[in-house]
Amino acid sequence: MARRIGQGMRDGNPSPELDWRDGTPVARRFDDPYFSLADGVEETRHVFLGGNDLPACLRAGFHIAELGFGTGLNALVLAKAWTGPGRLRFTSFEAWPMARDDMARALAAFPALDATALLDQWPARRIALAGIDVEIVEGDARRTLPVWHGRADAWFLDGFSPARNPEMWGAALLAEVARHTAPGGTFATYTAAGHVRASLAEAGFAVERRPGYGRKRHMTRGVLPG
């Protein structure tokens, strides 16, 4: 397997070390792929769009937040789903921004998605996609989310597996997700781990389990009561 070490968005914050499996980047730190080995686009549509009832709920100014920007695949799938009018807001919290060449290699697996605008502007903290204004908040979300002043209408909880990256799924961080969610806002995630569902419920979400994508039997979604 090929290995590549790139440069992060800022000196001192290196890009993740990657292996590649059939064109899919795998984070060496967590031994976990960035998206489904079966079909990352369909996984995003099923889990994050479907789990948040998107695009039906989208409207101009709708604010999506995300834990884990990764390859930018979720943002690109959302951009393709949004037909306007107006623009969406998309805020993503990312500890290890991917090197541009690695991002381009990963996204080349999805020729139906136009990644040109993302790749032309990457790396950057603010990126304009078709119909979407993207902001990248760099750093450990356990530190950056508590001081964020925004509130999201929908969350994509897309960190690496809870078994391999437990810090991204801790009760304190998930409580911050709830605190930064608008009344009636939603979340969706590919994982159905019991402790994750319990922490999200304790944080105030009405949590439910749904059929997962591909080989995953279940996923999780929830609503913050208004």
C-alpha cells in the first residue's frame, strides 16, 4: 500500500498519514477509511443527507456543521443536492487537514462530483462551493467547538470509528454538539454504538436508530426538541 505524508493547513499541524485501499484513503492513526469502501457518495446520501431529512429541509441560510471534514466528500455531495435559491452555510471541525494531492486522489474516485472549486481553493479556512459557503475550523474539536459562536440546524457526525477514535465521541463533546444546535435541529451519524447514542440522548436529543448503509446494520439520527 502506498503511503503519503503531506503538509497541513498550518506549519506544525501535519496532514494525516495515509494508506490507500482500492483508491480509498485510510488514516494510519486510526486504521479507518475516510468513507465507505463500497461507495462513499451513496453512504453520505444515506447517512448524512437522509438522516437529517435533507435536501427536503434545506433553505437559504440553513447551517450544517460537521465533525471531520476529511476529503470534503460530504460538502461536495451536499452542494450537488442543493439547487437553491440562496446559499447554505457549512462549518466543519477538522484536526488533521488532508494534503491537497491526497484529497484530489481520493475524490478522483467520484467523477460525477465536481471537486474543482474545492481543490482550487484548498487549503483554506473559507471556501465557496456552488450554493454553499464552507468554513473550516482547524484543531481539536474538544477545544474549538466549545468556543464556537454558531448553532447548526443539522450536524454530520463523521469522526473516525468510536472504537478507534473515542475522543471524537466523548460525552462532553457530544454535549457541546447539542449546545450548538438550534431548537428542532438534527444530527446523523453512521455509528450506532450504544455509548454514543446514550451520550447524545443525555445531551438532550431524541435519538433513534435507523438502518445503516451497506454492511452496517444500523446508524443513528436524532432531533433536538424545540
